[in-house]
Amino acid sequence: MKITVIGGGIMGSGIGQVAAQAGLDVTIVDVSEAGLDKAKTSIAASLEKFESKKKVQSAADVLNRIQFSTDWSSVGEADAVIEAVPEKLELKKQVFEKLDRLAGEDCLLASNTSTLSITAIAGATSRPEKVIGMHFFSPVPMMALLELVKGYQTSEETVEKARQLGVQLGKRLITAEKDYPGFLMNRIWLPMVNEACFALMEGVGTAEEIDQGFIDGYGHKMGPLRTIDMAGIDTTLWAMESLYEGFGDPKYRPCPILKKMVEAGDLGKKTGKGFYSYEGGVKEDAKRVVV
Ligand SMILES: NC(=O)c1ccc[n+]([C@@H]2O[C@H](COP(=O)([O-])OP(=O)(O)OC[C@H]3O[C@@H](n4cnc5c(N)ncnc54)[C@H](O)[C@@H]3O)[C@@H](O)[C@H]2O)c1
């Protein structure tokens, strides 16, 4: 089976990696050569860890199953395409318009969007029944969950194809039956994370205390602020904006601190600084609270 992933950032590289680990032929397509280099380096590092823990037999064999390209020609050969470009509706629509022109008629077209309307994304194609949300969780090679999201016109055949692909990738599935902003998981998770940002901004506690509270009080492996440092502050802000716009309800108003951090270019681990500092890549540094 051949799969093309559009966008080789945090999510696209993770999705490409698990697909290659499952034995699929993978192409990761990105607009940026630098982005593709970064994807290759991060996949290689992750596979080496898996190899040393005997979770992967040969990291080199898995990596060899992945092509990295700025060229879209693999789309025409793909059995499935999973899109993982930034969380902006207009960009995703442009990508799906192009996929509609290039993909074979039986190709499964999936979006990894966190919050955006699958129905609107599918509307950019001439085959909305073949478009579905396949929402993976980060880091994709570690997280078991895959949330399928049915658009208004998604066919049962498409749902079944996506389900089979998800199982092949080793994921456990849940399905959002209706296409509301944030689907099942992010509709609940993001307002809570946003509230953690407001609590920090209003000085109720420090980032470390908020995160520690979630670890010690609720048994989470990582607190909400550390988690969105990993996910990307930009991605979190855009996802929150999409909930706010999609529901038209003030309870989803994005916390201003998220906006300020994006304006400042402090996007979390990927830029070396978010709520915590990751400069130098030293683990201890991650404990130094920035905000
Ligand atoms: N980060 C998370 O934890 C997370 C979790 C679940 C879902 N998502 C969703 O996954 C998607 C991607 O998020 P991410 O965190 O990987 O973002 P990212 O910023 O790490 O990566 C996005 C990549 O897309 C590339 N890109 C931009 N325009 C493109 C185009 N026209 N064609 C091809 N590539 C293009 C960029 O160069 C970049 O490498 C978003 O919709 C996001 O909401 C993110």
C-alpha cells in the first residue's frame, strides 16, 4: 500500500513514520526542503530509539521506505493521502483542491486537522464522500489514539477504509459521528488548556505549579502547558480560534497570552522557547520557566 503525507512537520513526520513502521511505502511532501530535512532527522532519531528498545527491527529499513519530496507526483499513485499542513482552513482547501486534481479515483483523502470542518475541506473537492478526518495524536509513534471524523457527506465506505488504515497503523480508534468544531477530543481538551493559560496570565499560579498539579492531582503524564509547548503554541492558538469562530461562543475566546507568544515567535519546543525553555536541547533546561 502506498501513502502520501502532505506536510512534514510535527504531525506529518510522525504519521509518515508509523506508516513506514507498518510496512507501507510512504512519501512525505512539504513545501520546504529545510522542513523535509528536519522531518528526516527527527524520524531517524525516533526510529533509532525504537530500535534500541527492540520495538523496531531495523531503523534503516523503515527509513528506506520513506521518500521525502517537494514534488506532488506520488499523489497519483497513492492509495491514501493524509494532509498535515498548518491549521488554516484556506490552506487546507487549496491542498484538497490540488489533491482532487492529482489523486486516483479510489484514493482515500484524509485531513489531520485538529478542529476545522471536514465538510468545508471536503467541499474543496469534487468527491466529498471520499474525504474524512483522521486526527492523530502527538507524538504519533507513541500515542495509541486515532479519532476518525465524519464530514457531512463522508460515505460509510470511506469510514471503513479509514478504519482499516488506522488499524493497520496500529492505532485504537474512536469516531466523531458529527462534524462539529474540535470533534470529540479537542472540543474538551482545548478549552481546558486555554483556561490554564488564563490562570497563568492572571497570576493564580506558575506554569510549573499548574503542570505539576495535573501530574500529581489528575495522574496526567504531562501538564497542559508543557503539552502545548510540544504541540506548538501557533497550532494551539489557531485551533482555539477555529473553535471560537466555529461555535461563535465567547467561552472559546483564545487567551491573549497565546497570541502574544505567537507574535513573539515563541512557538514552544520547535522554536526552543514556549512556556519553558528548550535551548541547547538539555532536558534540565526544559524546567526553566519562561512565561
Ligand atoms: N501539533 C500537534 O500536536 C497536533 C496534533 C493533532 C493534529 N494536529 C494538526 O496537524 C496539522 C499539522 O500540524 P503540525 O503540528 O504538524 O504543524 P507544523 O507546523 O509542525 O508542520 C506543518 C508543515 O506543513 C508544511 N506546509 C505548509 N504549507 C504546505 C503546503 N502547501 N504543502 C505542503 N506542506 C506544507 C510546513 O512547511 C510544515 O513542515 C494541523 O492541522 C494541526 O492542527 C497537530
